[in-house]
Amino acid sequence: MTVTLSDTARQYIALFEDETGATAHDCVVLGDEDDDEKRVIFVVKPGEMGQAIGPGGKNVQSVEDQLGADVELVEDANTAATFVANALAPAEVHHVTISENNDTVAYAEVEQADTGVAIGTGGRNIETAKLLVERHFDVDDIQLT
């Protein structure tokens, strides 16, 4: 699946990679410049999450300061199931099943205590995960079980 990046997203990826030394495969900007809730989500190459975060969160904090936004990181994956689990982190996901009927739906089995974490305040986390998995794997929905 081809991911289309805006000019702003390309600029943010360049800044992210310069600051962290990690590779970003995607960048999604939610909110605008004047929005107090502006978030930037980077999809990081597998195995480079530690490098992206940096010691004590130093690298990601530097990117946040420069962008004036909250930065969230999701580790990329080769399969839709693994990507869904990564997108729902830090919630503990035990298993993901992809069902392809009329729509493609990912059923994620989440630790009961982590259901709130997976959903997030106002559904923020689950909606972000849905957006990313649709961009990368053509999955239409995520359902928590």
C-alpha cells in the first residue's frame, strides 16, 4: 500500500530523522499550528524505536520542542496484525485476528486492565490506530475483544 505524505509531513520526517537518527516510514499530523492538541505521529522502522526515543526520552522530547506538538511513535511491522498491536501500545495486546468479509476488520484481544489505555481519552488512541492501519494495510476497522 502506498502512503501519500504532505509537504509538512515530509519536512517533519526530515527533522525527526536528523534529530533521532531513526528512520520514519510515515508521519501523520493531527490538528493545526494553533491547536493546543496538535499531535504528530511517526511510524518508525522496526528495531529503531529505542533510537527514536533516545536516553530518557531525550530525542523524542527534542522533536516535540521543535515541532511544538505532542509526538507519538508507532513501530512499523510487516503484517497487519503486528502493526495493529504496535499501534495500540502501550496496551498489552495478546492476539490480533484479521477478518476479511465485506470489510477488513482487525479483532484485537487486549488485556482487560488495558482496555482503557487502548481506547484512550475520548477514543483518541483507538482512532489513531484505525487511521494508521487503514493507511498501511487497508484495514477498515479495529475491534477490541
